[in-house]
Amino acid sequence: MNTPKDAVQPGGEPVAQARAFSSHDHTLCSGHALALAEEMAQERNLRLTPVRRRALEILLEAHRAIGAYEVLERLSEEGFGKQPPVAYRALDFLVDHGFAHRIRRLNAFVACGHPGEDHAPIFLICRDCNAVAEAEGGPVRNALDAAGAAVGFVVERASIEAVGQCPSCASVAA
Amino acid sequence: MNTPKDAVQPGGEPVAQARAFSSHDHTLCSGHALALAEEMAQERNLRLTPVRRRALEILLEAHRAIGAYEVLERLSEEGFGKQPPVAYRALDFLVDHGFAHRIRRLNAFVACGHPGEDHAPIFLICRDCNAVAEAEGGPVRNALDAAGAAVGFVVERASIEAVGQCPSCASVAA
DNA sequence: GGTATTCATGTTATATTATCACATTCCTAT
DNA sequence: ATAGGAATGTGATAATATAACATGAATACC
């Protein structure tokens, strides 16, 4: 077996920091999070099949937001299918069941930092290093629900994504 | 000259309602909004060239979120360029200067309902009719800024998009 | 255990969205 | 008038995503 964990990045583009701003949420770390996901799947009677499981691992190992085609590349290297639907289906499953999130602004996916917990995530995207942090968005979501209610709109799902500067890039810039 | 205003929709897909939920914001209505945009452009020394102006008109007339290629089709019918960059450049200009917004969830663009005013829009997208309403998101944005600040992140721009059910679809469903 | 049903995977093909690179034209400011 | 920058146009291609259908695996039911 190869060691995709150590694979280098292809391009020379700025690469996102490996960890979220401020503190590193170890929930995300591959082993633990994966075990957690297994448990959850069991409880909820979800089928965390090999492709799905591996797709989640890939997101966890990357520890940043990555595109479907990048996930696909890794999956296919490991003997899974080579065609886009393979990746999209696995990722859709993960997103649908709260194991991962889709970052629309980046056309990318990121492992969920709090799988299982019922939460209202918001995403903070650094314009410099491209890191994506998942933050607690309860209050934001409440405000959004209220804004919707004010015009008779019932919010079911939301994507709340902010672009700005993360602390470490801000300090470098200064 | 042809009458693109009356052009029928191509597909048979559900088409978004022509107006925002609850009340129809006439600021959006083509003539007035366009005049307003002209004024603004003058004040700010922006070049609202023919393609850009027409692209804005197209968004205003559509009165819903439409994709870049749909805008392009209309532009090209009217003698502007036929290649994607023509539409993307015009739309980017409009978005950059606050004449329009990009709805990431739909890969689409919509005319701004409050051009010129400094505002924090949020978008309410009906899952049934696909209508997009631009709502006031001041409080939501404040909550988002606060959430960012809590982890040292400075929010510069945000996309806040909610998917749910609009009042009229809710009443039809009931 | 057998079998019907559903769900999951894989494939080919194609649709949709977006950008690159470069030539030309137009505006504006000297 | 003319140099510089901005805007437009083109062809080409990249990047993202879905459709449609065949095969195979898990599950449920008897």
C-alpha cells in the first residue's frame, strides 16, 4: 500500500494551513474522527462503505478543504473507481449525513469538525492561506432564521461563509 | 431590435417567481434601478459601458437569479461578444461594484435590490420555486463578525445564503 | 437457504461553469 | 497626437458536476 498521507501537493499554489485558526481541534484528527464516524454510522444505520470511509479519511488527512477531483484522484489511486461520480457520490453521502461540509465558495469539501453533534457551522476562509475554519454559528443561524421569518421564509439549510484574514496571516502581514 | 424582455424560458424547469417574497421591491424595477445605477457610476467614476449596462438590464428584467451563460446568450443575441468572458467580465464588474450579487449556491447572479446603499445582504432561496429574495442581513452579519472575532478572524466579505420555503410555496403546500 | 428488492458502485458520455492567453479597439490624460 | 491603460473580443481549454445505464453487493422477507 502506498502512503497517501505523505503525498506532496501537486501545484505550487499557496496551500492552506493544516490546522484551524487559534486552536487545533483534535476531534478532526484522522483516527479519532474516523472511529467516531464509524460509531455514528452504526447508531444511525448508515452504511459507511469502503469508498465513503476512505473519502472521509482523505478529507481528514488533508485537514483542509479539497475539491472533488482531488479526492477522486486519491480514491482511484487506491483501486476505487476513476470517474467523477465515484467521488461526488461519496462526498454527497458524507455531506448529507453530516460527516463533511461543502464549501461553496471554494467548490470544495471539508471534514466536519463536530460530527454527530447537531450544530450550525459557519466557515471562515482565509484569503491569504486559504485555510478554512469551521466555527460555531448558533447565533448567526438564529439571526438568519429571524431575518427569514420576518418575510415569512422558513430557513431549512444555510451556507454561511466568510472570507477574510486569519490570525496568523494577519500577524505575518503586520 | 428584438424583444428579449418577452423571451420565453427555454426549459420546462420550475421557474422562479418574478418577484421577491411578500412585497415587490420596485427599486429593482428595470427603468428606475438602471437610472440609479447610471447615477452611481457617474458619481464614482465607474464606466458603465454598453455590455455592462445591458448585462445589468438583463438581470433586472429577469428579476431572478440567472446564470452567466444565460446572460451571455442574451448579450450575444444583441450583438455583443459570444464568448464566456464577455458575460463573466460584465458580471464581475457588476458584482465588484455592488450592482449585482453572486448566488454561489445557484452559480447565478441577481441584480442588487439596494444599489448604492451600503448593506449586508443575505439571500433566501426557495427550494420549490427557486425564487431568490435579498433580505437585510445587518444583524446576521454582526453575529458573523463576532463569531470571527472570537477566533481572531477578520471578516471582509461574506456569503450568507439560506435555502428553505418561501411564503407562497408554503401556502400552496398546505 | 432462496429470491426479490433496494442500495451501492462502476462506466461512458456529456453538461455546466469558469478561466487563460492574446489581439484589437477604445478611452483618457497628457 | 499619442502613450498608457482599460475594455472588448476571440479561440482554446480548464474545472466542476450530472445523466444514464449496467453490474454487483447487502438486506429483508418468506
